[in-house]
Amino acid sequence: MEPDFFERVYEVVRLIPPGRVTTYGAIARFLGSGRSARAVGYALNACHGIQPMVPAHRVVNRIGLLSGKHHFDPHQPMVALLAAENIQVTEDRICDFERLFWNPESLL
């Protein structure tokens, strides 16, 4: 994995519009590393406290589950961050995931 992979992930995540979500896999594919969804997750786990802020709460797994929620500060849980953007979550899954999904390839 190239040294700037994490920074490239952060650049893409910063482009996700408020009120929208994307997936680890969509980011990996956009970066040309389609089999690196797990590495995207590692990058996001390491981004807390980085400036400018990385809105990691907008990244979920391929079916809209909040698989990374346990990596968030308990005082700012992932669900609360999503709710602040009017994204509804039920049983740790994004409601209306297909409509809210943002594909980074739309930038191309």
C-alpha cells in the first residue's frame, strides 16, 4: 500500500456531501484499489482528530450498516453525527440507503 493511501482516502471522504453516505468499497474502487475496502476502513479508524476534519461517519459498509460505529467517540457517536445531517438509522443501518448513497465516481 502506497504511503499516501490514507491521505487519498481522506481527500475523497471530505468530498462526500452532508446528508449523503458512501461505502468503503466505493472509495477503494474510486482510488483504483477495488480490493482495498478494508484498508479504507483502517484509514478511517486512524483519522479521528485529523485536520481538516474527515467526516468518517458518512462511510458505511456495502449494505448500509454502521460497521465502524465502535471506533467513534462515545460522546459523538456515529448515529448522532448522521442524525445531525438528517440521515435516519434503524438497527445500525442507514434508512433509504440506495437514495442516500453517493458514488465517488460521479466526480469523474
